[in-house]
Amino acid sequence: MKKTILALTIPALFATSASAVEIYSAEDGSKVEAYGRVQYNAGELKGRDNENIGGDGEARLGFNVLYNLNNDVDLIGKLEWQVTAESNNDNKTQDIDARYAWAGFRFMDTTDLTFGKSENPFVQLSNVTDIFNINGAASYLHGFRIDDQVRVSYADNGVDLRAAYAFADENRFSNADGTPENQYSLSAGYATPFGLGLVAAYEAQNKRGGNNDLDFWGLGVNYAIDGFYVGGTYGESDNDAANDVRFWELATSYSVDAWTMIAAYNNRKETEGAEDTKVDEYVLGVQYKFTPKTKVYGEYVINDVTGSNDRYGVGIQYNF
């Protein structure tokens, strides 16, 4: 879930680390930045009858690296880990996840070519409505960070273009959980000078054997002016092994001083067979920023899917 509303066009390297602290710099422009986050959420976070209230804590630590080769080319890299501050099922150690681990090149301050675990270009679409602290992007069927990915992106003058290919290796073969053997994705966005943004995205997942491939496409639009924001997305999927799906989301927020009020509607429904509704929910939220790096928030999800319960949660987040 995103913690702030993101513009459609953002620099590829430092998009998720606005509060980064420079820990090394050189006269040639080379630098290393460190950043992190500590967050704790509490409430009925899973929507289950057997969990009246629970808590989830996490901490993140990351580094951005830039080494200047010449006036036109930089070496860039990102490493970021997340620690779940809860004991695992064996009551032993906490889970440590590498959220990002990539290296690559930046050309002319506009074009990045990277290799490793990086953000899926389809995220450019989900960012339009994924503006909550706990809940968000409920209708999507995508991984937000992809292993073994070659990614190229271009951002300049309001234009944001992204493309990526994640190749197969012995750890990515398709299995019972639906992991794709390989996949590719494309996205394109444009942010106008007067606050209107447009985005389109496509993704194809190729599964082992070729009889259960999966394709997605989606379109999004957003608008921001004077503390007010509204965004909407619509998309469909074509699944060789299951029913096709239609998904759409609408989100809005209004900020005044340190307060932000947020509301959204998320829906995902099968378009074949029984046409089952998988996601049908309204999300309400409020947040208050003590400082630019510290905030508290509360969210409530009204879940209209048969057999599902409402969810609620409050939390605090500190970025450094």
C-alpha cells in the first residue's frame, strides 16, 4: 500500500525514498543515500471471525547508490530490506524480505536500465488509486516487485514510459501457486501541467506448458488541484486456465493542513461462468501528519462480498 499520493511521472531511482539521507558524496556527483521506515498497525486487519484485534509491525532499511561515469551515464543501484516485527509460526526469528535488489545504468538523467528485483511497470496503473496506508490495490492480481527482471524506464517532461521482462530460471518455474515462468509488462503515463494524469498498462504472464497463460490490461486517469485528488482505473484479464476478470477502482482524497481524508471503492468480478464477485468494498481513511516524516492514521473497510467481514485498523509510521 502506498503511503502518499504519487505523481505519474517520478524519477525511477529515488521514487520510494523521498526522505533519504545522504551518507556519502564525492565531487564527481557520486553518492550513497540511506532511508528507512518503522510502522505499526493494529486492528481487525484480516477480516476473520477468529481475530477481533491484532497487530502487524514492520521496519525497512534501504540504500540508493549512484556513481557518475561521465556527463551522460551513471551507475545506479538500490537495495531495500523489510523486517516483519512478528515471530513466525515456529516462534523463532522474524521474516526478512529483500524488497528491492537491482543495479544498472542511467542515461542522460532520463532513462534507466536495471537488472534484478525491481518494481513491476504495472504499478504505474495501481498507483492511481493505491493511496492508503493499510488497505489499497485490492482488485489487482499483480506482484508489485518482480525477481529476475530487466527493466527500462524513461521519465521527462511529464512523460513516463516503462517496460520490463522477467526471465525464467530454476526458481521461477510455474508451480501450484501460479508463479509465472516468465512475464513481460509495459506502461505509459503522461502528467499534464494542469494536474491531469493518464496511464495505460499491459502485462503478460507465461506459465509452464503454455495452457494457462494470463494477460492483463488497464487504463487510469487522475486529477489533482489545491489539496484535492481523484483517480480511477479500469482493466480486464484473459486467463487461459480460469474465468476472465474485470476490475476497477475509484479513489479520492482531500488534504487541509496536516489532515488528509481518503475514500475509495474497489471491485473485481469474474465475467464468465457464475460471474463471482471477488472484491466489492468501500474504504474510508483519515491521517494526520505530526511532521513531514511522521503520521498516524485510521482506516475502515466495508466489505460487501458474501461471507466476508469488515476490516479496520489504526497505525503509526515514521520515515527517516
